[in-house]
Amino acid sequence: MSDTALETRLAELESRLAFQEITIEDLNRTVTAHEIEMAKMRDNMRLMVEKLKASQPSHIAAQSEETPPPHY
């Protein structure tokens, strides 16, 4: 291969590498943002479940309120 062909190929490879680095950085920022958002959503879901459990009356009596079984 001639020097100009090698230089052209090297320039193309460097261009591709630069584009890939930019793409990887963009993807990394996107993934990081999604991880933060998912953490917030998990916290919100946990709080919603706790509030839902607290707002629903329990249909199970406490152990002290239970009458003993008939065989006692």
C-alpha cells in the first residue's frame, strides 16, 4: 500500500474511533441518568406500597384478640 492510502486509512480509523468515543460517552450519560431515575422510581414505589399497606385495614386480628380454639 502506498503512503497516501495508509494515511487515508489511518485518518478514517481515527475518525471512527473519535465517533465511537463520543457515542460511548453519550450512552454512558444516558445509562447513568436512567439508573438515577430508576432509583427514584424504586423509592417512590416503596413509599406507595407502605402507604397502601398503612391505609388498608387488616382483616387479621391481633394474637391477643384471638379467642382460643375450642379444644382448650
